[in-house]
Amino acid sequence: MKAQAIVLAAGRGERMRPLTNACPKPLLPVRGKPLIEWHLEALARAGVRDIVINTAWLEEQIPAALGDGSRWGLHITYSMEGRDHGGALETAGGIAKALPLLDETFWVVSADIHAPGFVFDESRRARFAGSGMLAHLWLVPNPDFHAKGDFGIGADGLGLADEAGPDGQRWTYANYALLHRELCAHLPVGQKAALGPLLYAGMRQRCITVERYAGEWHNVGTPGQLAALG
């Protein structure tokens, strides 16, 4: 069976230096366990069993720490960008490389996000699979370091690339999403590519829906942000 989720764990974590000089950012501890482990536990609770993790920076440490996923009742496959391409391929490029391992629709989450209450509701993925949309994104209020936000929320639930919604606001992408493989399928394997431009283009085609996420959410980007979480 092909995987129903990809956890993005390939980045260098430049702003987290010096902590990431010797440890991949997804393995840094938050509240007693590695950042990435919070996602693995949440996926397992939701019944999402087949997971891809992409790696690049210090990538040998991640499979060494997590193994095959059996301790959580998961099956983990690794997409090793460092070994195969010499470094990280950015978000869309990493997804494109992993597509042969992924189902038609799948969850995407960044390993360096901490949102302990997020639920990977598989009934949502089933509804998304029948929606004809390219993506469904969760959005959060804009943090201080990203005050302008990313997308508006249309009255019809569609994402807005170029304007605020009826609420007068733009919101920040929470790095939780459901994607259809078609969104990244045109990218050559091994090419670096950001996800943002594909999301903006998909919104302009009215093919991406969005919703607000109201739970606890942290983008763990710096040593100070990490320390604040305990």
C-alpha cells in the first residue's frame, strides 16, 4: 500500500544553529520528545499507517533514530534527498521525488511544526479525495515573524492568492495540508522547487480550499522558540 502522509524533514534549519550543526532539526526535543515524534504519534492515533519521511541534512541520523516506525505501529519509508541529489530539494521538489511512494491523496506536514492537538482525520482525506481539489490547507493567525500572512479565505472556502477574504485578513499557512499528487507531478525529479508558487497558482485556478486552525500552533524556528516550549 502506498503512503498516505509525508513528513517533511529535509531542511538544514539555518535559524536553529548552532543546535542543528550536529542534530537534524526534526530530532530536537520539545516537551520531552523529538519534534517529529509528535507527528508520528498523531498519525498513528488517526490510523494513518504508511508514512514517507524525506531527509537531507544529517539524514542518516533520522532513520537511525526512528527506524521502520514499528514502535508506533507505522511503516516508515525514507526519501533520501541528500544521498540521491546532494541536498534538500525544497518542499515541492521533495514531494515530487517522493510521489512514487505516495498515494493519490496524502497528508503533508512539516516536521518542525508543533501543534499537539491537530488531528489527521482520515474521513477528511476521503472527502478531499472526492473533491476534485488540488490541495486543502490549514491556516493560522499570523505570527509576529510573518505579519503579512500568506492567503485569504474566500466566503466559499477557497484560498485567495491575491487578496484578503471577507474578514479583511490574510492568514499564514500552518504547514498542514492535504495534497493531490497532481499538484507536484509535473516537476522533474531532483529539481529544487518551492511549494508556495504552486499553491498560489492553484488558488488562482480555484482548485485549493482552506480553513482556519484554532488550536495550539508553533513554528519552531529558532533556539529561543524551542526553549520557550520547554
